[in-house]
Amino acid sequence: MAAERGLTVGEKRARLPIVQGQMAVRVSLEPLAGAVAAQGGVGLIAASGVLTSKGGGEELTARIREGRKLAGDGVLGLGVMFAVSEFDQILDVAIRERVDVVVIGAGFARGPFNRLAEAGIPGWAIISSEKLASLVCRIPSVAGVVVESGQAGGHLGPKDPEISTWDLFPPVYRTLRDGGFRGPILAAGGLRYGWEVSRLLEMGADGVQLGTLFAMTDECSASPSMKEVWRRSRGSKVTHVSPVGMPSRAVVEQSLSDLPLLPPSARGCLNCLKVCSHRDDRAQTHCIYRSLANAVQGRLKIGTDGSVRNGLVFTGGRIGEIDDIVPVQKRLQNLVEEMREDPRALVPAVS
């Protein structure tokens, strides 16, 4: 059965072919990652947004060690965005603490994967195109790949920000396998039900990465108000408000005209990103970190019409179909039960 296939991660093996997606700015920390790993999935602590704090290296180290206690003998890794300024320091911590896997998104370069491979730690790349798939095939140090569609939450990599997993995964998967890539290939973006997971495994995927389903759990570190916005949301939309220059997916109720602004004289910039128009262009006043942190920390303003202000609430494309906040154990139990159903009658046709 698909649910019993498991997923090989370096020298370890997760009982379930399910990876919890990295959700930065303190959404997926050790309580969530440790719980997912303990229940048989692959848990990822999102490092991006931790090292921006004072003493961030020490904090990240402590969170990894606590996550390992929660995970037991499960698979616990680190998720990091290549775009963050502290990327190299995060890799230092990951290697020193011997995490089970490092998943790198929001940019791509050969060097980090070479460095991880030399340290004996598998490095997985998040990609969204056949072009990048062809490049990955020429880099032996890339140990695994997550193919992320436009239905994922947060910043979006595909040229078409609306493309589904069903349309993106097959050609990228074929490019990787035809090019000789033999590591695990995962599908990600807009997945909701276990029978969709089973269908993707039938299509060749070694596993899936899920974000929003795990964000809406008791163990997620997002504020109660942010979780309530997710629970009540009717759907998602693509926005173009981020100063990093990429489209992003947020709840449909998001008010884009009332995001937190920091004028040039009062920015107090954390220099959290390598490239950021808010820092580099004096005319730009929207700080993506502040907007996301406001939401995670509970400073949202929710209007009587349901609109969300004063914080940016990222989400995946299927948010309108999820209306519960449950423990990680229950979320995974539901997925495994659904994976045992007949997938072919319950998912859209693959184009």
C-alpha cells in the first residue's frame, strides 16, 4: 500500500512518504517538525526568520536539539531559503548539528549542495521548472528534489503562478529521470487529500511535501488569530506585494492596501534578504518580514467583512477546503486513511 512505502532520506527512512513543508518566520518550528517526525513523516524546522533575531545561531541550535528530542528516532531536517542573508550561517548550524536533511528553496546554487554532500548530509532542492530540473541532473551533490507548483503557499517559483501540481509535476519528473537523476523526487503545492498523495506515488513521486495542512495543526507555532484566518478563509489568491520581486499566494481575504509600511526614516531594516527592494529602493516602504511576523505573532486586524489587515497571511491553494485545527497525529491519521482509498476515482485527470 502507498501509505506503507515510506521515504528514504540519506541513511534514514521515514515510515510515511510525507514531508512537512518549511514555513518561515517562525511558523514551522520544533514543536511542529518534531511532532511530524515522531509520527513517521519528515519534519522540517524552518530556519529562515530565526537567525534574524539576536543570538540567532544559538537559538536555532537549541531548537534543533529540542526538535530531535521530540522526534525520537524520526527524520528531522532543516528548511532554508537561499534568498536569506544568513544562509551560510544556517548551513554552518545544520552541519554542526548533523540534521537529517536540508531542504533549500527560494533560489539555487551548486555550492551549498556540494558542501552538504561533503558533510554527509543530504541536500534537497525545491524547483519549479524543467530548466532547473536539467541543471539538477548535472549536479551529483543534489540528493533529492521537491517539485513545487504554483498552488503552494508563500513565494511562488513557477513561471505560471497558477499552475497545478498535476500539470507541473509530470514534465519536471520526466526531465529529472530522463536526465539520470536517481534521488527521491517529491511533489508539492495545493495537495489536500491522501488519495491525491497515492495518485502522485502512482505517477512516480517518492513522496509529497505538505505545508498548509500542517500549518493548521495544534503544534504549529503561528498565532491563534492567524490559524483562525486560515480556518475561515474561502480560498487563496496570487499577489504581487512582496519586495523580493516574486509573486506569492495569500488568503483571498487579504487586504493588500493596508500592509505594514516602514518609511525610509524608520525602517530598522534587519537585512534579512540578499535582494530586497524595501532595503535597496528608498521609494519602497513595504517590509515583507514585518508583514509576515505581524501575522505569526498575532497582530492581525480582522475586519467585519472578513478582510485581513496589518499582516500578510500566506497560504496554499486549497485553503478553502480545510476548516479544522487538529493535532499532527490526527492530521497524519486522516491522510493515511485516505491514501488507502481508490485514488483514480477521486483526483483530476493528469494532462
